[in-house]
Amino acid sequence: MEFVGRTDSLALLAAARERARAGHPQRVLVEGPAGIGKTALVRRFLRDDTHVLYGAGEEAESELAFGVLEQLLGRDGTGAGAGSGPGVGTGTGTEAGGRRWADAPAAGAALLEALDEAQGAGGAPDSDDRATRGPDTPSTSALDAPGTPVPDAPAFAPDAPDTPIALVLDDAQWADHLSLQALTFAVRRLRADRVLVLVVVRDAEDPRLAEGLRRLFTADDAVRVRLDGLGPAELAELGGGMGVRGLTAQAAARLHAHTAGNPLHVKALLEQEGAGLLEALGERDATPPAPKSFTALVLAKLAACSPAADALVCAASVLGMHCTPADAWEVAGADLLDEERRAADVLTALEEAVHTGLLTETPGDPVIRFPHPLVHAAVYHQLGPSRRAALHLSAARTVRDQAHRLRHRALAAAGLDPELAAELASLGRKFAAEGAWANAAGQLTAAARLGPEPAVYEQYTLEAVECALLAGDVPDMGEVAQRIAQFTPGGWRSYLLGRLSLYDLDRAEALLTDAWHRCDPAAEPVLGARIAGQFAALHGSMSHGAEMAEWADLAIRLAPDDTATDMIRVLRLNGLAMSGRAPQTLAALAPLPDPALATPAQLEELLGRGTLREWTGDLTGAVRDLGGVFGACHGRAASFRVVAATALASAEYRAGRWDDAIVHTDLALSLAADTDQPHIALYCRMLAAQVHAVRGAFAKAQAHARVARVYAAGGHVNPALWAALAEAHLARAQGRPEDVLAALGPLLALAPRGDLEEPGTVPWADLLAEAWAALGDEKHAVQALAPYEVLATQRGHHGALLAAARARGTLEAARGDTVAAERAFRSGLKHAAHVEAPFDRALLHLAYGGFLRRAGRRTRAGEQLRTARDLLVRLDAPPDLGRCERELAACGLGPAGSAPEREPRTRGAALLTPQELAVARLVASGLTNRQVARELVISVKTVEYHLGRIFPKLGVDSRTRLTAALAADGPGPEPGRPGPGRPGPGRPGPERAP
């Protein structure tokens, strides 16, 4: 029958499609109660669309990791086959078991690539480099051809018309959590894509929805389509379409009042009662019949089927919401007598099931589906225990993936089964060893249900919870902790409770201490290593470098390949550096391979080495190491990638690559938010506040500082440190020394609690001393600066000695001791010759120049100030550049150089936004659009959009000229310093990127 009503809703959807067609990706939320017609509306809307990726949640499979994403991407995980209708891009999911993806962000990146393929972005071998443009910019396939001018061409390639891609997630409330996180990750990164994402859900406030997804699809710029019941006139039309004539307006109004216009209930009544419903509706004193259970209607259809069709439908229900006909028919063999099987065939049985409305099939789609989850549930739950078990056992023999085989065997189990539980646990531990935490958690949870005794149940459950934690899939840690607290006291129980309590440091330490006392590391090295690893993390959160290194070293010695943390070696190296042993630690590191060839352990050491190189002042080596690690860590856990991106941004900030630092802080913060782990990116918050402050983007800096301050309220050392530094750097850039003092003053009390003064790690004493000096309190300035000077001298750290000399010169000048001030500044210049950090050098020259001007030595002051100004222009540091210009004016010296050289952000690369500059540099380094998208975790269409803005801004019309423009303009990477994604020593080239 024809679709009825919903004209307003269809108009909203059509408008969203047109915006998506214009290159403005759309997020649409379709919500309403069960049976209201959400799926029917979406199907009606998309009936003529040829580019659809479709997936649907299923209550029985809500714990199946990446189950929905496998539907969207297809069996091979590529989304191959897009373009043939609503079933496009889906697969059975019975082969992969979700093991392709380490976590939700990795899966989300795969979904982005599938959307690129569906849009025709770089799909063909010769078009992978396609650099197209924004919706208002003429396109060119020649942007890949170096030196070729831009011709007039259609907006998109002829084989990729402007039909938008529709991505549909139906019954989102039943989708597995990791698929929801992956979808959220991908949708956040759509910028200029012709993509329309429709999420269908019963209630937007359903707690089963991922919070990030809810925020995205309930935001002001999302389209919300709320479905209520059909009106009386639409119900009359619906009845007529079903052959029920004579449904008067009065009868339709009463039917509407009786059913609230719910199409599912109305259709059930009309099918059930037919014309007899009219009589009941016409009798005012009579109560119209309630619709019989949906299950009864489904079972009536099933009862009318032949034995072969009945067996096919029941077998399909065991396999899930969708499966291949061949698999369903093979499973159905357990339900058919030999003569019944010989007398029937799968296509005849399928045709009958489709005719009765129990299954659906679409030409070109390799799988069959249930038309509605309620149909599937009705069929599956009517199976008796014996028949259900037999079908699951048959499915276990049919499916080819080991995880799915064991799942079916578990569902067929009649009771406790120690052997099967052991198999499930073994597979779960194998997944855990591979870092497939989500699948490991699923297998171990199933093993726990079948465990023969409480001790086994508790052990499997504890391991399952740990894996779920590592997968970022424990929405309510408090509830989990309460459940585990009821378990028998033991090492694993205390360890996991301690791991769940790291925000309560005293309780975490007490629980981990109890776990250590209950554990015999010689007999239980894996547990011992995990406890030691958590102790290392605990001491790291308190900035106890020596203790962090000691515990991390113990964890590695106990179980080098099984510490249940991605960063145990990083903790060890950082702990050694924080305790004053950075140079010795670097010297002791064994040679490490190219990041693209590194083992997981070696990649950790490369991350640690890059961080230590930054702390010791080797910024070139740091950016090279950390850039390589970031490019090679796509398969690692989200927490590792957040740390890698943050470490790279930190090194880039100190090296003066501020645009790159902004890009990588944004990436890290986005990834942390997408995986519901914002607490792991607090240092990144501080760094983002710092770089935005020096750029003069004070509102952005303030926003980051505000978030850091919220986490500092818990009283922990590290969050308090990051919040203080974020606020202090903002106040310094704004010229507010009293606020610098307010922010950093508390650190004097925190310093004895941790290694907060180690030169090169997190410098702050120089800022505090300068603030005290600016406010006229030389005594407190000395107290803040002197210990740092002593430590910097002991370490021989040129960068720290430069900062200390600048602060000392400022302090002595405030005291009126010009000789001591001159001596301090000149000492700083000597150290500057060994320091790569351009901003630190600029601040030294600026402070020295200001001192010389006030001392009446204007010529020398001009030399220092012009040097500072040149550095600040290249860095694009408006607040400090303004101060420098005022000092020059006070000297009676106008800014030197031509106008284009004087004005920051007015030429070449300076005209680009940080994201545009990151894209431009990657393209200039030789990467294709798809490789750029993978590096920056955005879609290919977003890369094309940015290039469409970059080319006219720089006045170029080819990739070759783009490269030349960046090379001529500067300040690009210094010789030997690769940009983000650019191959270099220790950095994988694009052809080797994982």
C-alpha cells in the first residue's frame, strides 16, 4: 500500500537532503515511540535514493562489539557495494567479529573512508589525489597534475553526481555502544561532505544512547523530526489502502482516540478485525478491541507457512536481524525432516517468507532481513528451549568466525558449562593480548555466565570489566565498582577497584596496596605487572617521577607483554626524566627503528624518547620522533593516540610550529571527547590555552583554562598544575601579572609534593618570578626563582637557563641593579645560541631590549627589539608583538622593513587557518588527499573543501605551485624538520603508513 501522511516531516527531510547536496553535511534525528512509523518514514524518504548505507540496532545484539558498524561497512569493512539501494553497504557481520578495529575511533576512521568512497572521493586509482574545492569554488581534476591551471569544470567528477550519501542508523537505542561511539567520531569530522546522517530512535533521552551522539543530534544545528500518531484523516486513508472501506470521519476520530494514531497498532487492528472494526467503532457504548499482541500476529503468519519457510524464518531469527539465505537454510536443516528438506529449496522458502511479510530481500543485497525488530523478536522468543538450542548449535556449525561459533554454543548451553566457559575465556584473553579489548570483554562476560563456581565467575567478570575499561565502554564506573565490591576479597578485586578509583588518590593507593599484599608476583606475574602499572600511573598523577619510574620498571620486568596499559614504557621514561635523569636515560636507550616498523613496545619507547628530547631541548629530534609515532599509531588505543598527539603538539609549540600545535591539540581533545575520556587530555587543555593565548585568541584560551580548572577542583597535583599554567599563560599574554601570581602562587605549596621544578618539563618558576617583580615584590621573586636557577645550573639545561636569565634580568632591573641585570641578560644570550625554541628567544630579546631602552641605550635596544620583532612576526604572536612595537616606538625607531614584512598574518601561509595550513603542508609534502584525511582524521571531502579555500588564498592553481608557495613563504619546517605527516627520518612515508 502507499505511504500515508507525514508531509511536514518529509519536507524537513527533503530540505536537509538539499543542504547535504550542496556540501553541507546534515545530522537528522527521527524520534518517536515504537510503532509510530519512523522506519516507514525513512524508507519512504529514501525510496528513490541510490546511495544509502544502512544499519539497525537489535536488542539481542546490543552487546556485540561493532555489530551495527559492520552492517554499515559491509562484511569486508569497506562499505563496498555502495550505490544500489537502502540495503547498500551492509553485510552480515558474521565473519569479522569487529576485530578489525582497536577501538571506536579506529572504526570511526574506517567509516569516514567508506563515506569518502561512496561520495567518489579518491575512489579510482587515478583520482586518489583529487584536490577539489568547496561548494562555491570551481573544481578541477587537474589539481592533482602539478603545474596545471584550473579549468572550468563541474562541481564534482562525472561519475560522482551531486546525490548525497544517506547514512541511516535505525533503532539506535539498541545499537552497540562502540558502534555509536564510532559513528559519533565520524560525524564530528564531516565538514564539506555530501552526507545526510539519519539516526532513528524511540527517545532521544534513552540512556543507552552514547552521550556524544545525543549531543550531536540534539544540537541547535541538527534537524529533529518528532513523530506523533497519524491524524484521523490519515487513518481513514490508511484503512482505505488496506481495503477497509467506510471508515467515516467519526469512526476515524474514535479510532485515533483509541490508538493515539499509532500506525502499528492501527494496522494490527485493521488486519485483525477488518470490517468488523467499523461496527465496534460505531457503537459509542462499546469498547473497541485492543490490538492483540504483535507476537500473535507474527506467529499467525508463521503458522501459515510451509515447514520449509517456517524453518528458514526461525533459523534466520537465530542468526540475527540479517543473514545470508545460504546460512539460514543450512541452519534450518536442524529443523527439517530429510524428506521436507529434499522437497523444498531455499529460494522457494524465501519467496514464501517474503510474501507473508516475515522477511525482506532486496535485489543486489546479499542478505535477507526481518522487516522490523519486533518481528524478529516475536519469532525468536516463540522458539522453545529445545528448538532454540538445536538451532544455535546448528548455527555454531555453520558460521565461520570463531567468536560467533562460541557465541552460538553459549546461547545453546542448557546450564553451566566449564569447558565452554574455558574456551570463551581463552579466546577473550587472546583478544586482550591483541588489544581487541571490546571483543575480549564480550567473550569473558559470556564465560562468566557459564562458569561452574563463584570463584571462576568472579575471575572472568573481573577480567571482562578490565577489558571494558580499556575499551572505554564502562558508562557507569560507580555501578561497576559497587558490583565488584561484593566479590570475594582478593588481589584482582582490589586491583580493579583501585583502577576504578584513580580520581580518589588515597582510596586508590589503599586498594592497590591491598592488591599488592594479596598478590605473589612470582606466582602471578600478570596480576603483579598490572598492579605495578597502576601504581606507576598513580604516582605519575602526583608528579612523583622516581616512584613512577620504579613501578613502571617493575611492571615491565614482571610481564613485559601483558601490563594492560599502552604506555607503561612511556611512564618509565617520563618518570626517569622528571627525577632529573633525562640525558642519561636518552643515552641509555637502545637504537629504535622507523616508527612504521616498530613493535608496540618500540613505539612506546619512541613516544618516550620524543618527549625526553623535547624536555632536553632537542626540538628537531622531538618533532621527528613524535611526528613519526603519531603517524604510525592509528591502530593503538585511543588513550595512546591522545597522548601521542598531545606530545607532538607540545614539541611543535616549543619549536614555534604553532599552527601545527593547534591542529594536534584539537585532534587530541576531539579524540578524548569522542571516547568519553576527557580526563586524559588535561595537559592538552593547558597547551591549547597556552598557544591560543600567545596568538591573542583570549576567548579560546579562557575556555580551555576553564575546563582545566573544573578538573583541578579535585585537589590532585597534575590537574591543579595544568589549570594553573593555563590561567598563568593567558594572564601573561594579557599583561596581567597579578593574575599570573594568583594562578601560580599555589604551585609553591604543591612543588614539594612532586617533581614540579625539574628544568625542561613544565616551566613556571620564571613566569612567577617575573610577575612578582612586575608587582614590586623582589623578595618573593627571588624565593620563586632561586631554586629553579640552582637546578637548571646543575642540569646544564640551556633552555631553562635562558628562561631563568630572562627572569633574573627582569628582577634585577626592577631592583635597580643595572649591572646585575645586564649580566643576567647577556648570560641568557649565550644560552640562546644553544636553544631552538624561537618564542623563548624572542621573549629574552624583548625583555633585554626593554631594559636597554629604559637604561637610555637606544641603539642597542633597537637591535634586541628588532630581533625579537622578527621572531614574533614569524610566530604570529600579536600580544607580544604589540609590546615589542611599543618599545620600538618608545626608542624613536619605527618598525624596520617593508610593510609586507612588518604585518603578521597578511601574506602567504599566514592567510590560512591552522587547519588549512596543516592540510596545505601535508599536500605539499607529497601526500594524497586520502592520506591527508587519514593523517588528520577527517574526510576526504573535508580535505577537498580546505584545498578549495587554500588555492585562491595563496593564488595558486596546482599542487606544485602550492608547494612552491609554502617553501618560498615560510616559516615552514626548518631543514630536517618534517611537518605533520611529512616523511622524514623516523617518519613513515605515505606508502608505508599503516
